[in-house]
Amino acid sequence: MVITLVGKETIEKVLRSDLSLFGRKFKAQRYLSLGPDTQCCRCLAFGHHPTQCTITIYCAICTQEHPTHLHSCGRSQCPTRGKVHLHTTIKCNSCNKPHPSTSKEYTTYINT
């Protein structure tokens, strides 16, 4: 069931407590709009929102188990973090091809 509420105070009050309608109590949560092309920024899979994700966090650059913003190339003298740079080996978490997992050229984006 989707109910639209107006006003920040009303929304926050309903989210903090249960919503009573027709003698029944309902748990309220924010509406999450997503589709097959919605990509989770935690596990990099498609079709679910990060707040619903229970899978391991993967890097969008190298597919290792760390958040993308903590990505480093492994060279001790390189200060760059969380970005692709010249000596980075790029790998997609979904297809293992040499592009970032968040690339808009990825076939999941193209096919939807």
C-alpha cells in the first residue's frame, strides 16, 4: 500500500511510529523507486536498493571486498583513493570485463 504524506514533520512522525488505519497498525517506510536498471552501490548488483542489501560490499573499480571510495592501486607511493588511474586494473563485478561495474556502457543499462 502506498500512502502519500505532506509535510516533513508528519512524515517523520509516521516513520517513527506505527500508522493506524481502520483499526489496524501498519509499519511505515519511505518509498523506494527502483527498476531493473537500479544498481546497488554496495554489492553492485541490479534490481534492489542499497538500504535493502545484505550482500558483501564490493569495489566498482577492482571487484575486491571494500567500498569503492577506499579503493587503492596497491602501490605504496600512490596517494589516489577511490578513483581509476593509469596503473589501475579495472574489472566489472558482474561480467569480469575491463570496465567499471558502474559504467553506463554496461549491457544491463543498454538492454533496459
